[in-house]
Amino acid sequence: MLKGRTGFYLLALVLLAIAGYLLLKRPSGLTGLTADTTTLPLDLQRVIPAEWTPEPNQRVQCDFDGDGELEWLIAYRYDTTRITPPNPNKTDAIPRGPMGAVIYDAQATDLAPTTAITPTLYRPTYLVPYKLLPDFYSGKGQGYLGESNIERLTYPAEVGGKDCKVTELAFLGYSDSKLPTRLSIFRWSGDRTTGYRSVHFVGNARIAATIPADFTAPISTVTTYDHLQNHRSLLCEVHQFERPDANQLAFTKDTIAPTVDFCYGPPKDPMYPEGAVVALLRGHNPETLDADAPALPGTSYLLPSASPPFGMDLRSAGRDPIAILSVTNQGGVVVDPNGGHRCSPAEIGTEATWWCGRETAQVATEIVAVGAVRRIVWTLITVTPDQVNATPHWRVQSLEMQ
């Protein structure tokens, strides 16, 4: 046992050493708190319907309503089914189901006065699910975002973390294609009762839109392409929508006259006669199919004998397209029993050896020209080079205004 002053000093030194060690090992921060911070998860899986299947890489936190707080966006599948393809060699069932999205917003109720029944001053907080699509209430968007996939777009461009702030949210929707067939745009209405306003565009062939590469401006123009029923030339009914005010979620339909046009752009030289007529009216001239093909007779779908009415410009390059309201074509063609005839230079404008008129067809169109709707019947013949692997080219021999 230590005795006297020396023992006292030794005991004091030991106690000081122990205290210093404990101080060094104590976590920084307030007394009694650890330095490690624990993130408390918000388990949205427990609040979404069990039938929803959340989509990977489509859950994001961002301020979508401008209140300075982050909301939670979740995209999901619903009404999921499985379908077996018709090919007997492919037996794996394919899952199918439309896709939707919802924004969860944490909100606090108004502070109630303290009474004997409600003695607390704490404000209850709850999650409000603002459905984007699907929804079925009046005045809300009705439909779905996509089938096989969706692509999220934001204005301004989405950034990560607490600085994420979005004025406008959009989804491109896909249906087993690399081209979108749906476009849905959402914007906060400023009213908790209404939630998010929306506009939706659907084209069963494809959707086209003006989307700035850096997302510095909202979408301003949308074009929808819808297949004409079972059309062999892949023609579509085309509508264009313009947005007059970038700060308002409203589009004006058919600021340019609706038209029939190629769903995926014009072929170089269409296979069917109605394709040649549509290409002609939409401002296109034929192009050589490949480098080994013979030079085309002339630079227009019109033969020299065809004379457009009203002085319509149907020959020059870069001419304005003409709106087509309807196209009617025959199911078959008239075949010349003599196999046609050798084209004269006057017919095709060249000395090359081509065969004219082996087949003849008629196409009827209704177009908007000279301030009115006009019906034109086009008579076309095939012009075919004199070689074994020749491809026939449809050219307009004459046209008649009715």
C-alpha cells in the first residue's frame, strides 16, 4: 500500500492518465452522442400497394412542387400479366404490364389549438400520394406512361442530392421499340387539391418532340404518327402540337394542317405507287437506291408528260410540302399483256434503255392546295431499266383534278 505524500501523488497521476485516455477515446460532438450519423430510411415499400412492382432506376428524390422540400418519385408496373409467344421454339412467357408513376409528398397538417381533447402542440405529418398516371378522376390524365420501358426527362436538368429542383417532369413511353409511342408531361398546379397538371400524347407508330439536348427549355413541339390501318407503304396520320407559352402546360393542336405522311420518313424510291405520290406531295424527289443501280430517268416523280394544275410546284428541290387529307389506292395494278414498250427520250428525258408501262396504277388523293380541298387522281406507270435484276420505279404519267 502507498503511504504518505508520495503515494498521493502517484494515485493522482494514475487517475489523470485514465481520464486523459477516456477523453481521447470519446467521440466528438455533444456529450453522450456518437460521431456516427444514422440515416433513417423512409420505407415506401410499406406504403405503396402490394400489386405495384417498382421499376429499377426510376426512384428519385427531388423538389417537384417548388416548396423547397424533396418529394419521392416512384415508377412502377401494375396489372402485370404473362403471355407466351406464338413461336413454338420460344416457350418462355413474356411479362407484360403498363407502367405508371406517383410522387409521394411529406406534408404537415395545420396546427390545431391545444384543448383538453388535443393537448399536444406537435404537428402530425403524413405522406400524400400524387398519382401521375394511371388515374381515373375527372380532369386528370387517364392512361399509362409506357409498356416495355419509360425514359424520364426533366426541366431543368435533374441533379442529385438536396439541390434537385424540377419545374417540369416528362416521360417518353416505349412499346417494344427504340422509338417512343407516348409522351406524358407533368407540372405542379400550385394547388394541393389538384396536384400535378398533365398533357399526354400518343402515336401508335411513334412520337417526335423538340427536346433540347441540355434540357434548358421545356418541350415546345410534339408530333404524333398513327398508322393508317394495315397500310403497305407505312403511311401515317400526322398531327402537330405547338406550345404557345413555355410557362403554361397547354398545347395547340394542328397549328400546321394535319396530313398523311410516311411514318418513319420517306424511302429513297417507294415500292408502291401511292408511296411515290405521297413522296411527291410531301416535297421529296427520288434518289438512287444504291451505287450499282442505273441512274434514274429524270429527277422527279413526274414524267415530262405530267402537268400539275394551278401552277403547283411539284418538281423543284426544297419545295414546301403539301398537306394530304386522304390517300386511296388500288389493291392491284393493270399489267400490259405486251410487256410495256421501250421508253422514248420524250417520255423519260434520257437516251438510256428503259421499259415503260409494264404496269399501270391509279391513286386518288385529297389535298389542301390553293386555299381549298382538292381531289386529284394520279395515273402512274412503272419505268424499269433493261437488266435482269431491275427494280421498277413508279412515275406519274398524268394527273386529273376532280
